[in-house]
Amino acid sequence: MDLQLRKYNFIQQLVDVEKESIMATLERVLKQEKEEHQEISTAHKKELDNRLKSYKENPDDVLDWSAVKENW
């Protein structure tokens, strides 16, 4: 059975769901699946690469967490 047919059959079954608990479970699974497979944008990847490069070039150029907390 191809994916499109499986989706169609699933939607047909979904229409007949009458229990709130089943709907809540399905929604939770779909939300979790979406969150687990989110892509990092190109801009974010570039920023992470820049920060990693900066750290590798200057590993001692870091801030002490206790100093940051004091100045916050």
C-alpha cells in the first residue's frame, strides 16, 4: 500500500474516532514527530559554524560563568 493510500485510510479512521484520549495521543505523537525532525535554518547553521570556528581559534577566549552571573 502506498503512502497516499495509507494517509487516506488513516484520515477515514480518524473521522470515526470518538474518544478524546485517542485524539490527544495522536496529536501528541504528531507533535513529537514534528519537533524531532525540525531542521536548523541555514542562518542558524552558519552562526553555529562561526561560533565553533571562533572557539577553535581561541579556546581560551571564554567567559567564566560565575563572572557572568555577577555582572548580570
